[in-house]
Amino acid sequence: MQGISEHLLKARAGYGYIPGLDGVRCLAVALVMVAHAGYEHFVPGGLGVTIFFFISGFLITRLLLAESVAKGRIGLGNFYIRRFLRLLPALYVMLAVTSVVLILVLGTPPRFAEVATALTYTANYLFASLQFQDAAAAAGQGLPGVRVAPWSHLWSLAIEEHFYLLFPLVLMLNLQRLKRMVWICLALCAAALAWRLTTLHVLHWPSQYNYVATDTRIDSLVWGCLLSILLHIAPDGAWRRWLVGLGPVLLAAGLMLGSLVYRDDAFRESFRYSIQGIALFIGILNLYFWRPMELVVRLLELPWMSWLGRVSYGLYLWHLPVYILTRRIAGDQLSQPAFILVAVSITFLATSLSYYLVEQPVVALRRRFGAHIARPGAAQESAKS
């Protein structure tokens, strides 16, 4: 059988820049930002988060596999330090600044539970508990949940952090049995779907629980892990012969479109995430290993898209607090166009300051603990490593 095309990316895991991936991040954060600006009925912001999840699973698994090839092992301690250095400084600065604004400008300090869960990456379960309180209040059985801080978007970062804490350990324990990891990933994806169906139709929990809980959304990351593992252990396997080409690309597009168009609530909080995971699995595979997609990768590599992808973490951190605080401070004084202009401008200013003054200064420290931070000039390094 003809070997898999590797003109954009080497199938087996290696270090180096992955072309187009920053552009995909750019599209994902754009979906989220536009949706949160008041256009959630037209723009699928939730899909942007799902794309972030998939990319995280794909990239982290690839880097861990590359480390196992280069060093014969996975250093969990250094991995956790690298993740903390990547994520915590910018997060804590955002929490500090927005807390000061809440206290000094609006006179409403954040609740202890909001601060504690934001600092410890458990905000998704605080969000879920508030949904239970709201549901009980609607049934006349209590008071609704109280929200003060504009940090509801931190639920997704909590899920990613839980993944970072658990998945590398599972992978390390199965490095000599990577075929078993394929079955573990598939089992996790199936179990997450089964659990979502259980919470909806047996336990009758609020549907938003399925949107924000780690136990119901972990498969959105695991689909990305599965792609990395399969490419690493079976790059020329029959699985990719069936999943690369025009037919699979059209199938992936159809699955994704269908998951967005079909609006049934029960479907949206159960099967939607599985279908989108499958669509992204096929789509990202073809992005790198079906030659007609090379033009798409070139577009994703446009300098402005690449830059927005690199600062997408900061954009995600800052956009919602800025949107909410701008509305609270300005009230009805700003029209929608003026609000967008002001809020987006402040978001980009805060993101740029965070990226260049907070995130970039710790890059050298991250490298001391084994981080491989490549830039576009190293686009073919993965294929040579």
C-alpha cells in the first residue's frame, strides 16, 4: 500500500511546528468571541470550544509521544511544570485585574467560591452546581445560583486541566502497549456519550451539566488523542485509507453541519459532541494528509491568522470578562456597534499586554523543563525529527 503523504506533517509523533494549527486556533477563538458578543444564535461559539478541546488532545498526545521516542520515557513532573507555567501566570493576572475592577469600580467583590474554583481549575463544577440551583429555584425549591465574577468561561479551562492531570499518566502506563491506548480512547468516547444520555434521560439533570462537566465532555479531547496515537502507531493502516479523500471530507463536513443545524436539546447535549469529535477527527486528518487541502493550510498560515492563533489563549481568557464588565460599566450608553468596538479593542490590548509581558517572559523557563516551542520557520522539523 502506498505510504501516507507526509508533505505537511510527519505522521509519527515528533517535535516541531505544525503548519496551520495556529490558524485553526484563530478560527476557534473567533467563533467564541463573536458568539459571546451577542451573536450566539447565529454563530456556534460552542463549536469553537470543541475545536480547542480537540486540538489540545491532539497536540499534547503528539508531544508526549515525541518525548517517549526521544527520551524513552515521559517525564510527568516536568510536563506538569510546563503546563502550569504556560497557563497559570496569564490566568492569575486576569483574575487579579478583573477582581480589582469588580471591587473598586463596581463595588461587588467576587464570591469566595468563584475565586477558589477559578484558582483551582474547578470552575466547571461550580458552574454545574449553579445550574442545579437554578433548576431547583424554577421548581420553587430554593434560591437561584448567584453569579458575580465574569468568569463563567473558565469551565473549559478546567476540563483541559483535568485532562492534563490524568491523561499523561494513563499514556505513560501504556507506552509499551499503545494499541491498548486506542481501545482506551474509544472506550472513553463511548462512556462519555453513555453518561451524557444517562444524565439527560435517567437522572434528568440540567442539560447544561453535560456542556461543562469533565466527565461528560472528556471525549472532545480524547478524539484528538486518538488521532495522534493512530498516526503514530499505524500511519499506513487501513483506517486512514478509508478516511482520507474527497468522500471522507464531504462526510465530515456533512456531520459537522448536521450537528449545528439540528437543534433538538436532547441531541445537542448528547450526540452532538460525539458527532463533532468524529467530524474533527476526519477533518484534521485530511487537512494534513490529503494533498488538495494544502491550499487550506496555506490560508491558515497567513501571518495575521498565525499571530491570532498564538495569542488565542489570552483572547479566550480576556474577552468575556471585558465584554461583561464593559456592559456593566457602560450600561445602555453604548450601541451594539460601539460596544463591539470598545470591548474588542480592550480585549486585544489586554491580550497583547498579557502575551508580551506575562506569557513570553516565562518561555525560557518552560524550555528549561523540556518545552519545545517551535515557530513557523521550523515548519518541516516534525518531518525530520
